Amino acid sequence: MRRRPAGRRRPGRLRRTLLAALVTTAVVLPLSAAAAAPGVPAPAAETFSEAAASEERYAANLANLARAAAMAEESGRPGRAAKLQEMAAGGSAQFLAFDGRGTGRAVEVFGSLRSADRVAVLVPGSDTTLDTYQRFRAGAVALQQRLEREHPRSAVVAWLGYDTPGTVSTTVATTGRADVAARQLAPFLRQLQDLSGPSTRLSLLCHSYGSVVCARTSTGPAVTDIALFGSPGTGAGTAAELPTGARVWAGRGRGDWIAWVPHVRVAGVGFGTDPVDPAFGARHFAAGTAGHSDYLKPGTESLDSLARIVLGTTAQEASHA
């Protein structure tokens, strides 16, 4: 029996190693990482009983945000302080949750949960922190304005409820952060149903790495639709494998660089089947010419498609990718 010369690696193992490196590089390189501020002091997050009304949460979290801005200013971090002051939106912002420590957490509502019967929950991707929050908020505002033109009883929730991976990091090419986030998102969706009412239709709109989070979240019957956009994959082979009974949608703009990411999964690295591939089994929605960060920009085809999914009025409801 022939022995393999010492020091030589098996070709299969070498190929897998190179492929894993390729996946990581393809996901990591296209964007630069945003600066985080892990050392900025802030008060502990407010805690609430399940019975606490949304208005009570809004007031307490705005007060917490103001304290966090003051502490950032006092500690010599005027940049973070300015960003937090901007988030307060002149005292009118509606935060169901806020934590100013580290890179931060924030869950903001646009519209009225009390009157809405259509609620969209936006789940962001990598490098979304308190320091980059305004770009996430801008998408939520654009979606809410688009929804209100057709259906005034609608609301949008911007859910920065997890520690997003850095774009330039190894964590962005694995499901680790998504698994932790899914365990936080699932109970939030149940609480949101309590706050908004049992007849409310919930939709999850999931961008980039956020699509990995949503695909690993057990949604329960309240969520009727999940839309994946700018997705590198989900870690699952098909939509049928996702822990949800919701309709699963996928769309990708023609200008999105994520299309070039290899759709493989090797040794826990990478996310497998492309969600817009017919083999995945998701329903397709038109995303036009959107680039990776453009899906929720006003006037785009992708924003119109996502709004129709939330409202349940899309003409493509019976179509598949």
C-alpha cells in the first residue's frame, strides 16, 4: 500500500480550505468596516414587564438615550454623543428598546403600533451599529412613507436587536452571530404581536447578513411573509428547511455585488444555496437595478416590491423564482 509522502496534504482537503478562504474573502472585501465604539460608557438598558405599553417604553428609552448621549459627551466621545442626539429626533422618536453600551442596540418604531394592521420588521446586516444607525433608519423611514401612501394603518420596526458582524471579519461568513440573533428575534416577534394586536399581519424584511438571521428564526404564525434581499445565502439548502410557515420571498438587484459571492457551505463557512436560485424554492420579487445598499431607497422598484409584500397586494404572490 502506497504511503502519502510526509508534508503533503490531501487534494480534497486543500480544495476545501481554499474554497472556504474564497468564500470568506468574497463576503469580506467588498465593503469597509465601520468604526465601532466598544469603550463608550452608557447606562444599562431599561427593562420592562411584558404588560408595559409601547408609550411607556418610548418615554423610558428616550430618557435612557439622553443619558447615554450625556455620558458619551462627558467621556470625550462627541462623535457618539452627536449620533445619539440625532437618534432622539427632537424627542419624537419611538424606541421599544435602546442600549447605548458598546456598539449598541436599538429597536425603533415608525408609525403607530396601536392602530397598525400591517407591520414590517426590518433586520439589518453587517456593520449596523449606533454609529451607522442613520442609514438603517433612512430605509425604515422610506418604507413607512411608501406603505402609508397605500395603507395608513401600517408601521415599520427597525430591529437592531443583535450584535451585527463586522464586514471585515471572519464572523460575517458563518452563522454564529445569526444563531444568537435568532434566539433574540423570535421572542421579540411574539412580544410585538402582543403590542400591536392579534389580527396584525407581520412581515420580516431581511437585508444581507440579516437574511441569515431571519432564516434561522422560528417565527410562529403571526409572521406571514419573509423577504430576503441582498442575501449571501441562509445556511439552508431550501426555503422548506426554514423554521417558519411564512411565505419566503427573495430578490436581488442587478447592481448588487453579493451575486458574486460563492454560494457554497464548507466546514461551517459560507451560506449555501443562493435564495434567488429556483432550487431554493422562494417566491421571487422584482428588485430592479438596486445595488447592495439601495433596496429601500425611495422611488426604486425594490422598495415598491417590498411594500406590496408587506401589504399583501403583490401581483407576484403566486410566482416563484
